[in-house]
Amino acid sequence: MPGRVAPGLDAGGGGVNTGSMYKIIGADGKEYGPVSGEQLQQWIAEGRANSSTRVLAEGTSDWKPLSDFPEFAASLAARAVPAGGTPPTADPAAAERLADEILNRNPRLEIGRCLSRGWSLVMGRFWLTVGASFVAFLLVVAASAIPFASLLLTYVFWGGLYWFFQKLIRGERAEIGDIFAGFNLAFVPLMLFSVVGQLLTAIGLLLCLLPGIYLAVVWLVFTPLLILEYRLDFWPAMEVCRKVVNRLFWPTLGFCLVSTLILLAGLLACGIGFFVAVPVVTAATIYAYEDIFARRPAPAPGA
């Protein structure tokens, strides 16, 4: 398809062939479709498909990234507005609808599968993933030496590292510089989440250990990516995370405990293993997020 005008398009590529049908691979790795070009355009507009989404056009045998289809170039270009230019939504009703939509999927968290995929990703892109994680870790440690900087910036840095790993997992081009994405994409919501999430969790731990553990599990694991992906303000994102993770509390707690043990084992391995454990645990966390929270294309009627 690249390099020529698809049947049914004008020479300027201004429209989609209404007769063509497509299948796509969703973020969950499942196949959706066949769907019309109009439906696929709608998924692009909703953020459910992007330039790296794998697509199979009717009558062909090759899966290609969506960016290779000129008939969708305009839709992708319209969607490709920097996230930082879109104000985050603080609409409680929108957050409620999002939480309901995610819960209606009956999401699952498979600890072993997430860790296995995280290990495979890191082993496949070893120096890139270890290097990015090392830089992010050093930034968090450096921030802790400055009064209040750790409170303000910890989850801005971790949000950027999460964004870096999410791009890798979704087959997009990722660079170490992506760890600073939190400053460009959603600095204020991530900073406010960093302050509020850490303070409330610390208060819960000080007053009574169990409430602090609960808040850490339902808030601190996935909220940064909800802020970045869905353009939510910090509190609606925390509420969506709390409502969804509350249903998956025990698997999520188990995931946190296993991840902590992996990090401790890395520290015991002369400290060197810690810098491998961090990217593995981070990648596993993003895979868990993808399984639970990531946008899904809705199957077409009759598909």
C-alpha cells in the first residue's frame, strides 16, 4: 500500500475507501475485526489505534503498521497532537465511566505472565532498558537529596520511565530521553499525584500500617500511566485506579510483594543485580497495566 493511492481514494488521499475491511492487533495482543475503514478511523480518533498498530487489509497477507496505510495518514496526523497541549480532564463523570468500562472487561492480573514478559523485554533490549532505568533511578536518588524535591518529582520521573517502557511494549521507538516525558506531557498532574499520593500513603502507614499498604497498592502502582494515557487530572486518575485495583487487590498486592522480593534479591546480588531487577519489575508493571487498563478496540458487531 505505501507509495500508491488506495482504491476508492482521491489523488490527494483525502478519504477512506468505504469498501475496504481491516483487521487489527489490539494492545492486548488479540485480533479484532474485520472492520470498515470508518470504524478504524474512529478508533484512531479515540486513541484505540495508533501508528504502530498492526493492521491486515482485506485481500492481503502481510500485517503492517497503521502508518503504512496512506488512507489513514490524515487521521493519524490529527491524533498526533502533543499530549501536553491537551488539558487534563478533571470530570468525575468521565473518570467514573472509564472505571466502569475497564471493570466491565473483567480484567485479570497474571503475575507470572507479566514478569515473564518483562524479563523477555529487558533481555531483548538489555542496554537500552537497563540504561534508562539506571538514569531514572539516579534522578530519583538525586532528587531525594534536595528538600521537598523527592516529594514533588519522584512520580514525574517514574511516569517518564513508565512511558519509555510502554512505548517499547507497544512497538514504538523509545529513547532514553523519554524518561523526561513526564515533564512535557503531564507535569502538573504527575507532580500533584506525587505529592498527594505519597503524603496520604505515608499518613496511612504512620497511623495504622494496613491502610497505608492498601493505599500504596491501589494508588501508587498504575496511576502515573492513567494520567499519561487518558489525560486525566491527578485525583480522577487516582479514583479510577482505586476502583479498578480494589477489585484486583489481592493479585496486585501479590504482584507488589513478588516485585519487592525481586528488587531485594537484586540488591543482595552484590548490588549489581538491582540494576537488572529494576527494569524487569518496571516492564512487568507496564505489562500488568496493559492487561488491565490499556485502551481496547471494541469488537465490531458480528466480528
